[in-house]
Amino acid sequence: MNFAVLQFPASNCDQDCLHAARSLGHSASLIWHKESALGAADAVIIPGGFSYGDYLRCGAIARFSPVMQAVQQFASQGGLVLGICNGFQILCEAGMLPGALVRNRSLQFRCEQVFLKTLAHDSPFTCQIPTNRLLRIPVAHGDGCYFADGPELEDLKSHNQILWQYCTAHGDVIDDANPNGSLLNIAGICNRNRNVAGLMPHPDRACESMLGSTDGRTIFESLTVSFLKKAA
Amino acid sequence: MKARVTITPKRAVLDPQGKAVQNALEHMGYSGIAAVHVGKYLEIEFASGDTPQIRQKLDEACRRILSNPVIEDYSLVIDES
């Protein structure tokens, strides 16, 4: 499978994503933000970082990059797009995912391992995550507090678009397990068509045992299985 | 000609910065504060132009990029001097 990893000025997890994809046996290439085509991409990863210095709002300027036009077109044809951390913020700013990410409730940059509960196992991003298996994956962000207004949250719930919630090591979705103040402990969501997803935690930093967790692999494996199933 | 854009968080959105500033003010003895909201202020200068046209364009820019309507409100003032 061939991953296109976008690269904006001040992306800083682009290499992590390339490395994660390649270490799992896939091919992956960087696509500079000024490119207007994605090449032979089977899936797109928008990596973490501080695109354009987080000026104005996180992701606000990156979303107008030429490459994002190509990503919108790719997604509109059913292509798989995963936004991680800053990538999630960019997808929300671009209107490809509902809601927005604002400053952490604590005003602190939070860099730590969190536990995630997977709510929907029927998406291309979660289909290989065993039921009832909690994921231990790191977060590293200052603006990860997910917000959407009341009707939008109801819409997310009723269409099973909430993919991951922050929880305790025992799987309890409680406020103490919420690192940033996200509504409903939301860590990641997908769009209505289920081919675009974003999450604040970094699966790219949890694909090798020497990094302390390999749980991030389950998300990459989900993408692979979904892609191969679709291509078959 | 100068446009002044003020962007503030919507009331429903958690504003921890506003809360932290409010706490600091109260701690310093400034009493009677009901709420503080921290936003952004932009000045956009034009060499020349037609005010209604500039207002229309900036209104669009405020919705498309300068503010995020999901979490922010904006106000736009055009100073013709």
C-alpha cells in the first residue's frame, strides 16, 4: 500500500509517519504542500506539527495550501485520509471533519501516554482494532480540546462518527482521563462517509515496541485491510 | 484606509485563557468582573479602495479564514481616515 504523507512548513511528524508506514511494510512518500497532485497515493496521512507556525489558528492557513485541494478531491472520490494531531486540526479547518480544536482546558501543552476506547469498529480506521481492546498511544498537543455545538455533537453520535474517546486504563470514560477538555472525551472522529478521520493522539509514535507501545499499528492495519478489501 | 477585525470565542466554547486572566485580575483586587474573553485583533491596511467593496470582501475573508465560525465570532470596523 502506498501512503502519501503531506509536508507543510513546520510539519514535524512527517518523518515519523513515513517511518511508521515503511516499518509496517508499506511504501510512503512525502508530498510538499505546494504540490497540486498526490501521485499514486492509496491513502493520505496529514501528519502532526505546527503547520505555518500555528499562526491565526492551528491548521487555518495550511488548509488553503494547493495540496489540500488535491486531498479534498481525493476524499470526495472515496480516498482514505487520516489526520493526526495538527492533521486533525487541518481537516476540521478545511470543513472535511465537523467541529474544531481549541486550546487545552489546562492551558498546558500535554505530552503523555493516554488510553483510548474505540467506539466504532466499522470504519476503515478501526476495523482491525479488537473489540474491548484499549489503545495506549501518546498525545503531544496544546490545542486538542474538541468542540462542536450541540446539534453537531448529536449528529456525530447518531451517525457513529466518534471513533475514539479518552479513557482510564480500565476503559472508564471519565473527566480525569481527559487530557484537554474535549467534549465527550472525544479523541478522534470520522466524517459521515467514513473515509476521512482525524485524531489528536499519535499512532505514528506507537508502532514499535521500543517506543513503549505498538497499539498504533492497529490503526495502520485497519487502513491496509480496508484498502485491500476495496481494491479487490 | 484601515479595517479593524476583532475575533472573540463564542460563548459556548471553553475559554481557559479568559478564565485565567479573570482569576489573575480578581487575585490582584479588581473586583466585580463577570467574565473575561480573550480573542484576537487584526488591523488590515488598504492603500485605497471603495469602502462597501472592501467591507464585502473582508466579511467574506472573516468567514473563510480570519475567523472560524464554529468557535469564533467577529466584528469588522472600517476606518476611512
